[in-house]
Amino acid sequence: MIMFEGKNGKINEMIDEIGDNHISTSAQNPIRDDAFSLSDEEKIKSIQKDFTNILHTLGMDLNDDSLSGTPLRVAKMFVKEVFGGLHPDKKPKLSTFENNYKYGEMLVEKNITVYSTCEHHLLPIVGRAHVAYISDGKVIGLSKMNRIVDYYAKRPQVQERLTMQIVQALQEALGTEDVACIIDAKHLCVNSRGIKDIASSTVTAEYGGKFKDESVKRELLDYIKLETEFE
Ligand SMILES: [Zn+2]
């Protein structure tokens, strides 16, 4: 565990560096054991107070009609929406079916929209995920792949971890190692502050089982490159 307490300049430098380099310390989200001892309503109340304090400290007049509802609005949004994927109960049920038609090729669900939040700056990560698997007897509903991406995205995240979590969840549900995920995303903490590079995006990939094979990986990348028109 890294301690950030104290007024030491070195420590402040380290905080900036870990943030700007987006270094993650674990493949699991660092969630405490008592993370869900408070109800959602209790969390909203507490975060509302915290945001009132933040805006007040910044010098904002919370009696202004436009601002007065902001702390509650942000608190609800944090608990129910942007960080709504922290609670294990919210994990989508990944029910599978027998692969009766014996489709043995890879299935790719591409261009899945990703809205996540960088855990180092709490700014949005926006991009696309491409998820693929090769059935070993089980198949999964297509929308479940979108839902599992969204579930893990709705946490304070690091893109590498998000990519791995999606693969692991699908490997577990499908009972096969042959799952892959590629995410191409923009990090607003890079695009709008710090280095302010609006054009750059970050690509992360996790290849399980057969997807480690060069030709299988190539096939997946070719499918992702296909520009299908639907007009
Ligand atoms: Zn960041």
C-alpha cells in the first residue's frame, strides 16, 4: 500500500507521477471489505455532504438555484450510475446456452461503447471495446457481452484492469480460455489536462487461450478493421 499522507514534496510528486503514468497496483479493484456496509441511500447522503464541502471550499455559492442541487445530483450519479458497477450484486447474469448449431469459429462483438472513469483523476475514459470468443460448447447472448463491459466500466478504473476483468468474467461464464478483449479509449485526463493531447488514445488487449496464437489474433484484428456499412 502506498501512503500519501504528509506535506512532503516528494510524496506530492509521487502522487502526480502515479496519476500521469496511470500505474495500477492490482488486477482487482482496490475495494475494502466493508465497502457495502452502507446502503446506497446512506452513501448518497454522505457524498452529498462531501460535494457540498468541495464546492463551498472552491468558493461557490450553493444558494444559487443552478448550483444548489449539484451535490445531490453528483452523489446520486456516483452511486447509481458512474460507479454503479462496484457492487457485486449488479453483475449481469451471464447465462449460457449449449452451442447446438456447433458454430466453431470465433464470434466477435465489436465497437461496444465504453464509458468508464480513470481512478487516478476521476475523469472519463471514453472508447470502444471489441470482445471475442471461440465456443467450447457454450454460447452467450450477444447483449451480455455489452453488459459485462458496462458493468466493469462503471467503477473507478484503469484501462488494463478493465480489459482483463472482461476477459476473466467471460472465460468463467463460457468455460473456456479462448476469450479476447481489445479496448481503444480516450482518457480525458490526458486529452483535457496534463499533456493536453486531444488526438491520442490508449489501446489495451488481453488474449486468452487460442487468441495467443498469431494467426487467430490476426483474424480477430482483421474483423475489427472491417468497416461494415448498414445503409
Ligand atoms: Zn487519469
